[in-house]
Amino acid sequence: MKKDSVGQYPQTISGWEFFVKLLPIIGRLPYVVYHGIKGIKSISTNRNISWGSLLGEIAQKYPDNPAVKSPDGTLTYRELNEKANQFAHFLLSRKVAKGDTVTVCLENRPELLVLYCGCAKIGAICSLINTNQRGDSLVHSFNLNKGKVVVVGEECYNFFKEVRDKIDLQGSELCLLRDPAINKLKESEDITDKLASLPKTNLPETGKIMLKDTMAYVYTSGTTGGLPKAAVITNKRALSATFWFGRVVTHVKPKHTIYIPLPFFHTNAITVGWPPAMFSGAAVALRRKFSASGFLDDVQKFQATHFVYVGEVCRYLMAQPAKDGENKTTLKYIIGNGLRPDIWMAFKKRFGIRKIFEFYGAAEGVGVFTNLMNFDYTVGTSLTPFAIVKYDIENDCVARDGNGFCTKVKKGEPGLLIMEISEKTPFTGYTDKKKTEEKIIQDAFKKGDRWFNTGDMLRNMGFRHAQFVDRLGDTFRWKGENVATMEVEKAIDSFPGVSSSAVYGVTMPKGDGRAGMAAVIREDGKDIDFAALAAHLKSVLPKYAVPIFIRFVNDFQWTATHKIKKTDLKNDGYNPAMTKGDIYILLPGSDKYVPLNDAVYGDIMEGKYKF
């Protein structure tokens, strides 16, 4: 592979390397083709199958196999199916029908998976609330797709109560579900015992659900900023993932356990990690919050063979003190996205990983890249049509040639990834039609074609392989979460003394993505209370979205379409010796923004702070 300018990691693939990697694939080709055709046929011709019917089949085939493992308890497939049926019967008693929305707000515990499957049994759409959201984001997610039944876990009730008056519950039934770890709900408020008294039998309604039917809403900031959007998850997408990730990619078997310490309101867990386990009669292992220090203990306790990651999680693990035998565990395969090149090989060696199935895909996307050939430093390739095209970063738009069409980048060059929208690769989009249209590029290579704008920069490595470079637009990634800049700007602009702001992400040594930085214009003659500003932002934003840096500027540069030019701001960074305007920083554990001086900047560069 050809390395980058500083020789850090490969950026292109040679023909010889591709041929060597292709040989094992050729040996497995009959297996891959068989399961591929079988899977495609099942989701193309058998229209009345669904996640709910699959659970019933697997529960009959592997009744005593562990389905869910967690510190909160274990469920076999028989138990998961029966409890899902009980919740489905409960929903029917509340007049919930196919196509109705059921809002679910629970932490990562087995009951969350039960409720998800219960909705699937009758074709109800499970709206999965991001339990990290607070303030306006939380209210927006509850109100965007109003639930006929709203289920809130006891562990989430305190932050739910803080915004309850702003949530539209008219016509909805609010149900609370006991958390055994707390167990302080009044019996009259709790539906736990009521569910346990209902029938465990399968329901005839399950057989009426079709592949095209929507089964879940997953809330994402996408790449266009603003408040969360609801990406649509269909039964077809979930079932496609069962054989793609379970049979073709990771070869999951009934004896395996897929460890997923990521939240199940994110697609890595719900559409990548869980489907192959379900399809194979294998187990998923989860926990409420990811713990880097407890990772190896969990692997041993659950006998995990596979691990679903995001890049930031791997960086946390690399920061832990080394332990004897950590490269000789049951864990041999990992699948996820965002594993950064600077720790790729070190992570693989340290934890004894045989294969890294890095993938790339969006919750609402039309295709997925997967590292099928086990190349290092790549998201692999996609079997669906895609293109990596030139992008005008300065004006934040796709570059067009003299004929008005897009131009593909050359091998080794980065560009915007776009994926073709067609009958075979439909774009289900969001529940907001306007947001859906914003993600579509028209007339990319010929009149009338339509392409999905991923909002991400990827590098063309050759041989239809790509390497992730960076996110475009208004959203950046920090601590495993997408930070929507419009939401942060709204919070800053509402604070006394602020005229306007522009939020963007900046890199930090040993950082987990891009740290938030805000360029702020003061109102004339007004001072800023920096302790009050920190308190305000912490109260209205998720923890990961609170900016680390505040920079004061006199004015912004604007594009011809009246957008703030953030490129120069990003390039300026936060070195106080090189940047005009005062810069303030919110240090770890601090309740106040303080001036960023040369000494603190030096400590940041040396990685002395853990943000």
C-alpha cells in the first residue's frame, strides 16, 4: 500500500495486495454466493416476514440458547419471545395497531430489547429515544413522532420529568417500567407486573407484517445540523443485516456471543450487532454504560467472541493499563466504524484480534461499505453503486464541471461519498420530507439520476475500496456522538451578551473525534459571565455537545449563499499564540470557562488533560 505524506498509514491498494487478499475470498465464494442468494431470495420473495416472525422462528429452533446477556440478567430465546409477546398483547389492549408509534425511553437493559421485539410482533413502530439527550433535543425527539403509548424506564424518569411539561402527551398513554436496580415506583405507576400477567403466546398479527413496513425510528443529527431527525428502519433493512453481517461477513454461529456495550438507540447496535446474533441463535451481551476498565472482565464473563465498536471506544480501551493475557481471550472478531489509523494495528495486536470488519454506513443511508477482505485502515467496499466526487470545501457544496456534472476523484484522492438511489437501493429517508430532499443530489452524472449525499469525505484507495477521511457540513463527531452545530449555536446565542456564534470541531491530541469550539461575537458593550455560560450550556445541551473552547471574534466571513465560512476558523485552531481574539477553555471538571494561555495550551498538546 502507498502511504501518506508522513508515512503513517496506507492510502492506496496495489494490484498485488488486492490479488493476495482476494484468494481467501475466492475459496469462500461458493459459501458466500449460496448464503447471499438465499438471503436475497428470502427478503425479495417472501413478503410477509419480519423481525417479529424471525424471533418466533429462532425461539422455536434455539429455545434454550442465551439471547441476551447483561449484568441485569440473562434471557433465553424462549424467554425473549414470550416477554415480547406479553408486551405485544399489552399494546393491543391499548388499541395500538400496525403502523402506530410506540415511544420507548430505557437504558441498555434486557427490557429495552423486549419492548423493541414486542412492537415488532404487531407492526408497531418503536421510536427509540436517545437517553443522552436533554432539554430541547429530548423534547423534540418525543414530539417528532408522537407515541400512542410512551414507555419510560424508571432510570430515565428524573430527566423525563424535567421536560415533561413541554412534551405533547395529549392522546398518549404514559407508562412507567420498573428498574430493578432502583425499584421505587408505586405499584399504580408501574406496568411491570401487568405485563407479566399477560399471555406469552405468539400473535396472529405478526404474520401480517411485511418487509416494507417500518419497524423503528432512530434519532440522528445526520450531517446537516439542527435538531435530531428520525431515520426510518424497515423490516427489510433489519433482515438484510441478519444474513449480510451474520453469514457473509462475520460468520456468526449459535455458540457465539456478540458483545455490544453501545446504546441500542444507535444503529451500530440495533442494525449491525443484534441482527446477526438473532439470525444465528447467538447471544448479544450488553451493559448500561460502556466501561473501559471493565471491558476485559465483560469479555471473560460473557465469553464474547465478537465485539461491536465505534472508534472512540477503541481509543478508550487503548488508554487503559495493559493486563496479562489481554491478547488471549475468546474475543477474535470486531465489527464497527471509526477505528482511527493511528491505533488500528496497535489495537489489533494488543487484543489479539484476527479480523477487523470496519464498515461505513449511515442510519438513513442507501448502502454500506464493509471490510470483507480484511485490509487494514479501510472501510472496505460496497456492493451497491457509489462514487467519490470532488467537493468544494470553501463553498460547502459539490463541485460541478462545465457541463454541470460531478467529477470522480482519482486513486489516492479524497472526496465526497455519494451513493446511487434506485429501486434496488431506495432512500427511505426521514419522517421529515424536507430533510429527506436535502440529502439528495440531483443530476450528478446524467440528467434525472439521484444520489444520496452521505456528508462524509472518503479517500479512493483503488479497487473499489475506500478510507474514511472526515465529516463535512455542520456536524462533527465527539465522544461517539454526532454534535449538531445548529443546536449548540442556538444554545449559545440565547445567552446574555452573545450576538451570534459559529460552532465547529477541532482536533486535539488523543482526542475522541473533534472537540467543540465556538467562535462568538459579543453584543456591544456587554460582558460575559463565564461561570453562568458554562452552567447554561450544561443545562440545555448533552454533555458531549458542550463546547470545550470559546473564541471571541469581531465578525465572520460569509459565502455568497450567506453561510458562515467555517473552514478558516477550523484551520485557525486554538493556539493562543497564533490566533486572533481571546480564547477561553472549559477544563475537565471545571464549572467555568477560563482564559486559554500558552501554559495550558502546552499541556493540551502533551495530552495532560483528559477531556
